[in-house]
Amino acid sequence: MAQINSRFSSARELAKKAARQPKARLHRSLKSSRRVACKTNGIVWLVFLGSVILALPTQVVAQDSSAIAEDNQQVKGSRLLQPSSFGFKIPVAQVLPNDLGNVETIDDDEQPVVAKSYVKVGENYVVLLPTGQLVDRFAKQVKATNAKFEPTDPKVLARKVITENLGRFSNIKTHFNAAKPYIFIYTTSENFRKGTEKILVSMFNGVRAYAENMGMETHKPDVPLVVIMFQTQAEFQAYQAMPQGVVAYYDMVSNHIVLCEESPLLNIRPDLAQGQLISTIAHEGAHQILHNIGVQNRLSMWPMWLSEGIAEFFAPTSFGRSMRWKGAGDINNLRMFELESFLQTRFIEGVDGKTIRETVTAPRLDSTGYAAAWSIVHFLSRKKRRKFNEYVTQMSQLKPMRGMVAPSGEPVIANLEHFHAFFGEDSQENEENMIDYLGSLDYESPVAGFVHYVGLVMVPEGDEMKRYACCFHTQQKVDEWKSVLLKKLNDTQVQQAKWELKRVKNRGAANSIIRRFIR
């Protein structure tokens, strides 16, 4: 929506910012890097084409956690997570200081192996195997050792993954990156594999360097990072059944990224499908990197808005000949596109802080919620950098088997309390400042070259006619915007308002109409 003299939503500002043609045509990929305990009943973050939801087991929060003494060193408001959420059999117990380093135990083939103790849960342990898999072990199954932890050789690990999980698939190929710790196991085209590798390898040092600039300590991954890629949806679903529309996920238990090259958009809009795919790759890559360099502990659950917002923050990409990762904190055009309707209606509805409050406390996010999470992270990282860095550093202390979650999908009030403590209690002021900030960004619309619809309205206000305008890529969005405006007008204004809808060939033409209309 656009209104004369409004701070962000003015037609003048929209026209100026949206007139630029995109350097690359992208489409929001509605990813939600949902971590999946693959082949278990685990906590699942799913990447959808059309919407984003968090699929949680019936009981993520430990039922009997209230009977367990709280650890004063834990992040305030965090809750114990049910071990069965991750496919573990050990009972619920307090997360204790890890009193073991390397341990002798057995792997899934019941062969002796030197593992790393990852977290102590009561008397029992979750350990990191040389393959990167996290497994639970009862106390009697582990023994402290001075033997060195040796990650599985990449070629040996690739063969193991193929033998144990991919034996029913044909045309399995492998590729190893000598400079970075990646193993690619795939049935996809070589172009997709090369593009995925290019993005992930370029991201690795960039994400790590950004985290260190935030004041966080990082380390090299303890194990190789496995990326499994399927060419078709049939293969992707055969490997692990997922809800329809899922295109990728990060599995925090196995530590694997699983991707699908095929997209329903390929037959409709191949340009947008490509943009979706590479953005998804970057989002999942961000999750895997953050969980392996010491920023976020595996098996911990950050506030949803931060976990997904920061992955989006690290995920901006461009494609075409310049297909690449754009860099941490660059403008995420896909998410700005997602926010367009919100930003064009916000002035009409009024800014009251509701968007920040609901996003911060959300136990799950829809597609607009993901965009809102990205916008909050981007705003805080630029305008409240020191406090944002301190906040992320605190959340990085969240131990495995702990989460900023609430029972039964309720709003997570503790997340809002943390937000207020770091960024101030005035959500309305924060939201107003965020919208102003977003309005200052050089946003390149991913659909600028396609048909657009312009809504023009003149509304009597006193002795003058106030002019409103909006610009969207679908008529439905214009109708939604109009519906919001109508609710704010009185009966006389509705009767005397002059409405006009125009269909134009691209965004540039739409903005020209808006510029003339508001003069």
C-alpha cells in the first residue's frame, strides 16, 4: 500500500524503491530449514514450496521435567526436551556438565569406536560418533579414554551412507571438496551438484567469519559435512517420507542436509524454480554450518524467530551467470518480496508492535512469519548490533536437550521476555523503527519483469481527497489491500471513494502510474 507522506508506505517511496529491475529473477523459496531426525520420530524443520510449518512430535517438552531440579546455568526460560523427540531411548533427566571427553563405546554396527561425549543426561550420555551421527548411550555403554577421536575418512563415510541408506537408488555419485569438509552424495545433475558446492563452500568461511566478528568463538567441524541430493521428488520421498511440498531439510541428529533438485515450479516458471532451489541450499547450509562451528549446539532449540531468521540472514543468493552466495547480512530479496503485502498494508492497519510480539513468541512460523523473522534479525543486526550480538551469544549457551519452546504449541512467552531484556519493552517503537529501516533498503523485486496490478484510490478527507496506491504482482493481493483499507473508512468515505485497477506489463510501468497519481 502507498499513502502520501507515510513513512515507509508512501507510494512515492514504493515507486522509487520498486522501479529497479532485478539483476536476477528470484522467487521466495519458503524454506524452513527444519531439522529432521531422519528415519525417527524426531523434531522436524521442513522446507515447503507453499507454506512453512514446524512439525513437532506430540511431546517435545519433557512431561516430567517439572520434577527435575533446574540448572541455574541454563538460559532462563529454557525447557528440557524429550529424548524421544530425537529418537533416543534414554530417560528424561537433568542436563549435566559433561564429565567425559572421548569415550569408548560401540557404533550402530556394534563395533568398538572412539566417540566424543556430547551431552550428559542424568547418568546417561549422547555421544558423537566419528560419522557425525549423534546417538544415545546408557552409562554402562561408555568408558572414558585417552584415545584420539578420529572422524571417519570422507570416502569411507560416503560408502557407509550409501550402503546403509541409499542402496536402493541407482546412479549414486559422490564428490569430495578438498578445501572444505563437504561430502556430496547425489543422483542429481552435475550442474545442480556444482551449484550446490559453489554456494556451500563460499558460505562456510563467510558465516564463520561473521560469527567471529559478532564476538563468538568458533571451531572447525569435528566431522565431515554430508549433503545428500536427489534429482526427483520420487527419490526424495522414497529416502524419507515427508509431507507433500517439502523440498529440503537439515537433520540435526545425523547432521545431513537432504535436498531435492526437482521443483513443481520447473514446468511453470523455471527461472523462479532456480531461484528457489539455490536459496533453499543456502538456508540449509547456514543451519548445518552454525550447528558445526560451535554457534548453535545440536539438539538445542533456539527461539524459532532467531533460528530461522538468522538462517535467512545468512542465506541471500543470486543466480544466473552470477549464481552465488551474496554474503551474510546482504538484502534477502526473497524475504523482502514476501513482506511486500505486509509493508503495503501496515500503515493502514497501524503499527502497534503486534508483528514483533507474535513473531518472537511464535512456536511455529508460516511463510510470512519467516519473512518477519528475517526482517527482525536484519534490523537488529544493523541498528542494535551490540545488543543483538550479546543476545545471540546468550542463546548459543543453550545446551543440547534444552529448548526455548512451550508445551502443546503455545506462544513462547519466555522468548518475548528475553527480547524485551535486550532490545527494550516498547514493541511498537521497535516495529516502527524496523519498518522505517526496511523502507531504506535497496530492494530488487524478483518479479519486477512480470505483469503487475496497480490499485489507485482517492478518499475524501475533509476538503481534500487523500490518495492511496498499491502495486502487486497479483490482483488478489490488490483486493486484499483494498479490503484492509475499506475497514478503516467510514460509510461516507466508502461511498465517495474513487477506485481504479490497472493491469500493466511490469513493475516499472506500475511505478510510473503511481508516480503520476500522487503528484
